Amino acid sequence: MYRVFMIEDDTGIFEAVKEGGSKWDLQFFGVKNFRNVISEFSEVQPHLVVVDIGLPYFDGYHWCAEIRKMSDVPIIFLSSASDNMNMIMAMNMGGDDFVAKPFDCDVLIAKIQALLRRTYDYVGNMLLLEHHGAHLNTLNSTLVYQNTPIPLTKNELRILSSLLENKGKIVSRERLMDVLWASDCYIDDNTLTVNINRLRKKIDASGLHDFIQTKRGVGYFIGEAEV
């Protein structure tokens, strides 16, 4: 089921779209606090965002820019101001589509489905892996914790992806070296140790302490390992 985060202050519009989307296996989440949009976005970790331009406190352009600092998730703008200037600005701010109000709910759902197909059929299944409030986004190589994106190198992303995909299980050093070989670089035991240590320091600096655990002589794990 795809998750859609809708930044819309008109509850009537939100409920209508939510009801229409439920028929197509789409799960909609609305904003509860318009001062706290990014925090709620991080909690939902949506596959797609629908955002109105006219909103309380900050407009849709602002929230689009904030989301783009941490995610490449597709974004559809909504607005009753459907002039060319607003459409151009929406695209320049990082939007992927624009729907003018008033709109037919079925048309919006069709656009959402089309954008989801184009995005995720192309890149494969988007991996959004989570542990202790930290979300790994494999599309933009970031680990997001407390609304702060932690940029990762290719090797760091490969290591974290492997550990989170096997959360609760010990991943051997040999397995991780095989994973890193995909980078077409020579990887030995010392290179793996260096990458693990750098990754640990980066994660620890964000406030996530002891995120990656060591099973001495065996490998590494995240979560409660099955010994």
C-alpha cells in the first residue's frame, strides 16, 4: 500500500480524496499541526506528497523546499491560483505535477497513481527502512533522524541497507565485504573496518548512540540480534 501525505487545510477536500484513494489501495495521511509539517512528514515517510499552495503559517512552496532538503519523494501541487506563474514556480520549487482547484477527485487519484507508477516502477521498490526513529531513504542516500538528514556515501548506504534489511540478525563481515564489492573498489577487512568506524561516528554525532552493534569475531547487527 502506498502512503500519501496530504498537506491540505480544507478537511472536506482531504476526506474526499482519502475516501477516493482507499478504493485504490492508497493510504492518505493529513497534517495535524501546520507548524510541524516536516516532523509529521518524517513520521509518515510517504511515497508521494500532495501539497496545497495556500496554507496556514507557511505556504506550500515553503514546505516543498523543506521536503526537498531531505527527500526526492514526488510532489503534486494543488492550487485555486492556476495561472502560468504559479505552475512554473511550483515546478521550479521541485514539484512534479500541478492540479488546479476545483478538481475532480478521480482525476487527482489518477494523477497520483500515474506518478507513483512512473517513480517506483522505474527505480524499483523504494526502501524506507526504520529503526529507533531513524529512517533510511535509499533513493537519496540519507538517514533521517529528528528531522535532520544525514548524508551517506555509497559504501555507507550499502552497509546500512544490508544491516537494516536484516534487522535483528547478525550480518557477517564477509557478507558486508561482498556487498561493498558492488562499488567496483577493492575491499579488504581493513577497508570494511574503516567504513564502519566512519559510519558509526557520523551516526553517533546525530544523537543516535550505539546504533550499529558488534558481535565480536562474527559481524554487525542493528536491533536485538538473534544469537
